[in-house]
Amino acid sequence: MAKKTTKPRPWTKDDIQMLKTLVREKTKTSVVARKLKRSPTATRQKASALDVKLAGSQKSTKPNRRRV
């Protein structure tokens, strides 16, 4: 059986606007992807290209503290 290939769907202005709105609301990446009907990877790549920080993608700047 042949593997089904899909052609990437172009991002519309509405898609980009919704992405930015959801990011501003600090929505999780998986939820943003589901609402846009795109994969989490595609969502992360587009956010990166737009220089937008997705929720959960920021690394903590606090040092790890271990309790003894």
C-alpha cells in the first residue's frame, strides 16, 4: 500500500492572527495546534519564524536548587 502524502497547507493571515492571539493568552502549544488544525511541530516552526514565544517553550532562568 502506498504511503499517503499531504501537501503543506499555507498559513493564512487569519491563522497567523489566531496563533498570535492564543500565544498572548498563554495557551499550550498542543491546544494552539489543535485549534489551528495543524501539527504541534508546524505550529512551533511558524511561531519561531514569527519570533513568537509559545507557552512552555521558555526555559527557566532560575538555577536548579536541590534540597539536602
